[in-house]
Amino acid sequence: MTTRVTLISPAAGDAQREVRFDDDAPLSEAGLRRVRAAAGGLPVADRTAVSPSVRCRRTAGELGLPVESAPELAGCAMGAWRGRTLAEVAEADPAAVSAWLSDPGFAGHGGESLRELCGRVESWLADVAGASGRVLAVVEPDVVRAAAVCALRVPVDAFWRMDVPPLTATELSGRGGRWNLGLGWALGRP
């Protein structure tokens, strides 16, 4: 019984351009144009899932996917840092930013640690592995990174060594909880 999970990163919004901890802002006009141009090239799915953020729901809708939110696929909760730029946080508390980048268990911002995010995504992957077929999920880039960490069974600090561009697909395929990882193809190309 093989399960294929295609994780699609959303189109860009202003938060990415500004290097801002997600504040649930909408897609930028350029992001909307790119997602509309990519629509129609996705494989048929048996199931879909969408991170609850505005940009993931909008991306899914523009791609023609059902837009029912999956809270377990939310991006990492950033607590007091939400909506602030990385530069603002680094200026106010450089030690906290350093801890966040070096300690996967850090949650000093009052949100979720990377270790907690990876655990949540790993639980979701275990659930979807129980049924064969294809799952399409539009998820935040940090969820894609967490899924890759889990699939490869690498240390959580490998999270910081992966880039996930907007509107790319990463595929996990496997059975029995063992995953193969297909990295970031641009939407519109298989």
C-alpha cells in the first residue's frame, strides 16, 4: 500500500518579501498572478489538506482545490513574534533569535518550538500513511521543511538547511512509515 503526499508551498505574500513572521496577510498581486498561471497542472488526489493560513487557503482555491483547513498543518506558531520582521526581533532580542536558530526546543517567543512543529507534522504523516493513494496538501514552507526532516529522519536542526520556494511541490512517497523524498518541482511541471 503506497501513499503519495504532495506538499505544495503557497504563492508569496508580502510577509515573505519583508522577512516577516507570518501575520496571516493575503497573497501579493504577483503571488496571485503566479498561482493563477500554475493552476491546472496538479495530479488527481484522493484526499486534500490545506494549512489554515490565508495564503494557503487562497493558493488552494486558485489551484482549484477544496479549501477545507487542516489545523494540524498550520505553520509554526510564533507567539509574540508574529507579524514582526526578523530584523525587528533581532534588534530587540538578539539572544532570543540566536537561541531560536540554534536550539530546536526554543519557544521563548511564547509559541511553538521547531521540535514541536516537527512532532505535529510527523503525527500527521503517520495518519496519512495508514491509507494508500495520493494526498495533495497546500502548506506553509516550514511545514514542508518539517515533513522533510521527518521523512529523512535527520536531526531537527537540519530544518534550517532547506529552502522551500513559493509554488513548488515536494513529494513524499512510501509505505509502512518509510518515506522517499522528491524535492521541490515547480508547479506546472510534473
